[in-house]
Amino acid sequence: MHSPVILQPFTNRSLLNSFDTQAFLDREPYPWHNLEGFLTPDGFEALNRDFPALELFEQHSGIERGYGQRPHNRYYLAYESSIYHDSTSKGIVKHEELPLVWQQFMTDLETNSDYHKLIRSLFCVAKYTVRYAWHIGFAGCEVSPHVDSPDKIGTHILYFNTHETWKPEWGGSTLILGDKRTDKLNPDVSDFGAVESANILDNRSFLFKNTPDGWHGVEPLTCPEGAYRRLFNIIFEFPKVQPLPSARLRSLMKKVVHR
């Protein structure tokens, strides 16, 4: 068992404080950046070593997606609650069930003022909600080109593979897609005139703002059995607007308040 050493802060504060916000916002075809060294070397090593066990994940296979896009097959693990179901038996991990280093990291993430200050400036928002999920990809898995739902403001993808565990020829790079040459909403990579690849190895991460032109994807993995593409998603979403109470309920509330 690993000793409970507290590694906070996990993030490279100098990188956060020197980030060029305007260059990010000006980037085409939409704002994105492939960060190197977002995590400290010790932080990355510990989180990579104690990545949540595969037994905690649920397998997603053949789940229907919008516009006829191909299924996003993978192993999936949500933090605290899932957008896919209410069950807590599989595919959801509670804070106290995580390896200790991940518990420490989640706490650090949620209290990291430098990180949240940067996110607000990059995504041009004052408020947001955050949810978290781990993905594990295996041979044949892909993410067909798509734009995220309008509920999402942006996403920060932290990759947990190294040159020792993953070979570039197996694929797995997140593709930044531009110059779309079809009206289809389920295009292929070949339908784009501009394709850039994000590096996913050795403490890299991919941060992007969701826009109507924010097309991205991952081509099918060609890794051998037993090799896995591993990542952790930090997903920023617009706060949900609470519905106004009905007129009858408002009337009853006033009566209660004024008694």
C-alpha cells in the first residue's frame, strides 16, 4: 500500500499564471490548447500509477448518439453521479472510494483558485458547474467527429499514458477538425480539410472551448489487447436554470411568508 503523502498542489501554478489567454481565444478553428506539464511531475506519476481500477468502470457499447453518429464505445466512470443513470452499483465512484491520491487531487481541483480564475477567463464566463469522468479506450474504440452539446462550456482532458504504455502508431490523439466540407452532422475525419492532432503522452492535456465549430474526434484505436487509452475529463457546463414556481405556488409562498 502506498504511503498517504499529500502532494498538493498537483498543478503547475507557473504554467497557469503564464497562460496566454488571448492566444487561446484567437486560435482557429476554435479556442484550444495542448498543454504540456499541467500536472507537476510527482503529481502526474502518482495519479497515473493509481489510476482508478478497471473494475470500477462500466462498459459503454452501442449507445445511440445524435445525428446518426457512431457509438462512443469505452469503459466509463463518473465521479459522484452519472449523466447516464441513477444507479450507484457500477460506473460511479464516490470520493471516499477513490485511491487516496485521487481524493487529494479532486479536493485540490475544486479549491484551486488559480485554475478556476484561468478557466473563467478562457471560457469568458463568471459561473459554471463542473462534472468529472474517467474514460478507458481499447482496441477499435473511436470518437466519431462531433460538436459537444450546447450545455457544455468547454472541457479539459487529462491523458494518462506514457511512452512506456502507449505507442503513437496505435492512435488515440484527439483530433482538432476544421474546414468542414459537408453539411452532414455525422461526418467522418475525411470530410474536414484541416486536421491537427493533440499529443496525449507524458503529462499532456487538451483544453478547448465549446463552439458551433468545435469539431473534434478520435480515430479507431489499433492497440493490442491489454493496452488502454486512459484519460480524465473535467467538464465545464452552464449552470442549470431553476424553473420559476407556478403562480399558485408563488401565491401560497406569499401567504406563508406574510403570516
